[in-house]
Amino acid sequence: MKTIAITMGDPAGIGPEIIAGAWERLQAVPDCRVVVYGHPEIMRRAAALRKLNTEIDCVICCSDDVLEVLPGTIDPRSGRAAYSAILRAIDDTQKNVVDAVVTAPIHKAALHQAGYHYPGHTEIFAERCGVDNYAMMLYLGAREPATMSLQDIAGQHGLAVVHVTLHTAMKTIFEQITTESVLAKIHLVDGFMRRIIGQNNRLPRIGVCSLNPHAGEEGLFGDEEIRIIRPAIDIAIVEGLQVEGPQPADTIMLDARDGKYDAVVAMFHDQGHIALKLLGMYRAVNITLGLPIIRTSVAHGTAFDKAWQGIADPGSLLEAVRVAAKLCR
């Protein structure tokens, strides 16, 4: 049986209550035991809010001052608590105390107020694990055939979207998109989808987004496709990967939805996030590629406007645990 650590996230947000809301269903994930990293009293409050009669197994990772934080507020005490839980979960996974980490959402401003200047979870994990080649990926698993509709992903193995650039201002993405960075993300998502599909079945089909409208129109709207993106694709093809592009970003996700691609390489955050969340907001899972450990996450934020009202949807958390358990196996 595999043990999955779920970090509590920002206690002022919806993290604790979506854990409580999913708790009974989490017990039914095959060959999987879950334990929360955070504060037991916060989890008891969340359990009471969701009318959960079962005690939530929780490893204490933060001080009691977090109990004074008000729901829906940015507070450095929340940032410290969330950060402490993340580090403890990473360290325990590297020590094989647990087999994978699933993270509930954190608030970046609270993290910064606490003195931890990271853009998000991904960079914390990369630094703590000592890796330089990593990527944020959203993964939308395929539904069971009996529940699929025309609006579901047609691909048998779901759809992955990996991002060349992460949490950064739009004006900085041009300097971060290089042939090397695009090729690195192609390799990372190819490796992930081979695990999902199975090494002996077939090669993952990967589509690569353009950066400019209409894929640049042969240089009329920008030449990054010609100078940077296409050379990365050509190298990947020579290496034996099944890659196409660069494809216009406003049409590539339609092809992916219809099963043409198993994975899409997006150039920046919203280019991939918006499209995939429209396809399945509460089934989408955030996965960090390139780590020596397994880390999945919900694909949404702290939702302070919904926090501690008992109405937050735990669907993405449940899917994140299921995917983590699958990757462990």
C-alpha cells in the first residue's frame, strides 16, 4: 500500500475543506493511504464544516499561531504554515516515509509576506529537490467510456499540457522561450505520457503551440516560430519523438480534445491553463515533471471568496490523489 501526503495549503483558503470534503472518497482509492501535513486543529475545523464524522490523520507541521488566522485573509502566518508543510512533505518523500505528495493551494502573497519569495509550489519543489530541468503540467485524465460525452477528451489516455514558461510576467516570456527550453519540455512530457500509455504500446503524440497569432503567418506576425520553436520540433523528430507544430494556439486544443494529440506543449501559463480548464476544471490535475519524487496538485487556487463556507468542490483534489497513486504504481 502506498502512502500519499496531502499538504494542507493556505489555511485561510479552501485547502482544508476540500481535503475534508474528499476524505471519505479518498479512503476508497485502491492500495492507497492518505495523511495530511498541516495542523490537526485546522483539519478538525474543516471536518466539522463538512460534517465529517471521521478523524482526519494529520501530521503537525506548523505552530499554533496559524489557528488565529481569519478565513479568506492574506496572512504571513498562513504562508509560514503552508511552507513548513510543503518542506516536511518533500523531505519525507525523499526519505521514503511517504510515496508521493499532493498539494492543496497556497496563496503567493501570504507566502511572500512570510519571507518566502517563490512564484509558487513548482519552484519550491525544484529547489528542495535540487533540479534545474522541470516543468508545470496540467493533466486531464480520460473518463470511463460509460460516462464519456462528446465534450470529453477523446484520447484513451487523457490529455497533458506542459508549459515552457511558468508564473512570470508576460513581458518576460520572450527571453525565456528558447529552442533548448522548448525541446526540454517536449522531452519531459514525452517521458510522462510514455508512463501513462505504456512503454511498449506506442509513442505519445505531441502537439506544440505557436507563440504568435496564426503561428506567425510565416514571419508576418513574429518569427519565433521559425527561429526558435520549429528547430526544437525538428530536433525532437530526428530523435525519434512523434511531434507536430508549431500549431496555432486557438486551434490546437480542439485537435487535442478530439484525440489527435496525447500532449500539448504551451508557450506560457494562460495559453495552456485556460483551454484545459474549460475542458475539465475539476478533473484537471497539476503535475510537476522532472522531480525525483511524485508531486501532483489541484489545478485551482485558494478561492478566498469561497473559503470556509462548505461549498468548495473537492473534485480536483480527488483526481490529484488518484493520479499520484497511479504514478506510484
